[in-house]
Amino acid sequence: MFPIEFQNPELFKVGFLSFTVLDAIDVALVAIIFYKVYQYIKGTVAAQILVGLLVILLISSAASFLNLTSLNWIFGHLTNAWIIIVIVLFQPEIRRLLLFLGQSRIFGRLFRSLSNDVVNETVAAVEDLISRRIGALIVFARSVGLRLYIETGEELNARLSRRLLAALFYPNTPLHDGAVIIDNQRIEAARCILPLTQNETLSGNYGMRHRAAIGLTEVTDAFVIVVSEETGRISLAENGKLIPIKDLEDLRFQLLARLSPKSIQRKSVQQLEPVT
């Protein structure tokens, strides 16, 4: 076993290796980052892709060690495009990670927040829709722009009110099909088309409305209120998960927690269990 020597408070020696406190901190941070990345992609397709890349890396190292010219030439060209390959293969995971960092408490003050009046108008509109058994898909934008999806529908740029929001989903009206997008306290557009989730583990009981809500939250930091036409139940899609809402007061609580961070501690929101 290598003897450990302490030459000064900042320098350590283990055998012939020497390192400082900063080196130890550096190694610890790298280990934490790799562990967190592993936790983030564990059980996903990205984990299988990562294993495949590691296998390629091992084969490349073996080819270099054995001096296999042809394999070295092939893997040498792959190495030149390694960064591009990683970005292309892990594009969804990288986007979600950046969105997660952007939603942290450190940057939370940068997000737009809605007033209590807007929350009340939204809850009142949902109450009207439930009483009439009308389905709805209501999107709340956060820091990521939704211009791509706004352009798929009819742009309104109208002040949010309970009557207007509910009326947009009434059957047999021109704008009733699709999603309504709300940004900066205004209804930006109606009849918008959202991307469907590709999550194959999602229960078959969910229709296109729920799948569209989940799909949008997988690629943006928006969250979506879903009102079921068949059951009248309310759900909230966020971060690729579907969360059941108990009643209108619970909906009000969740809206305030997400759009008015100063009103309610965000940790209370995380107590809800997502639907699988």
C-alpha cells in the first residue's frame, strides 16, 4: 500500500502521485456529474445508446493497442465527429437537462409569473368546461418560446378571460379543436397542434389529447392543463409526466405554485405522484 505524505496543507502524495485539494475537489465534482447523468438516463433509450458508444470506445482502444490499421482508420474518422454524434444521438436528453437547469430555483426569478386574477379566470373557465363535459387542452408557456406551435393555429393575442377561454373549446366553433396557448397573461393562439409523445410505456387509456400534452412537455418547459371530455377529470402535464388534479381548488393551488413562485413554496408541488 502506498504511503500517504502531507508536505503542506494543500499538497498530498500517494506513492509517486501528488495532488492538491483542488484536484480532489475536481475529481469529486466529475464523479458527481457522471453519477447524476447516470441517474438521469437510467432506464431510458439514452442509457442503451451510451452502452453502445462505450463498446465502440473499447473496440477502438483495442484496435489502437493491437495496431489494427483498418479499424484504426475507421474509428479515427468517427473520433473526429464524436461531438456531433453525441449531440445528435442525445439531443432530447440534452434539451431536457438544459430545461431542468433553467427551471432550478437559482433562475426561477427570471420566469414570468401570472397574477392571481389570471389564475382565477383560468380555474373559472375549467369549471365551466367540466360542467358542460367539454374537453380542453390549455398550454402555459414559460421560458421556452412556443412560436413553432403558435404558428400551427390561429393567432389571437387576446386578454385572458374565463368566457373567452371556455368559448374557444365549445363544440362546433371554428377554434374548438386543438390547444390554446397562453403566454405572458394573454391567449396567444388557439387550435394549435402539439407533438405527440413517443413514450411507449404510457397507458393505452389515454387519448390524443393527453398524449399531445405530454409530448409538448417533453420538448419544452411549458405545462399543460388537460380536461377529459369523457370523464371530466383534470390532469396536469409537466416534464413529460401526467399528474392528476383532485378538484378545482387543487388546480388553483398548482397554478399558483407554478406561475407565482412567491405565493407557494415549489417543494409543495413535488408532493404529487405522476400517473404512469
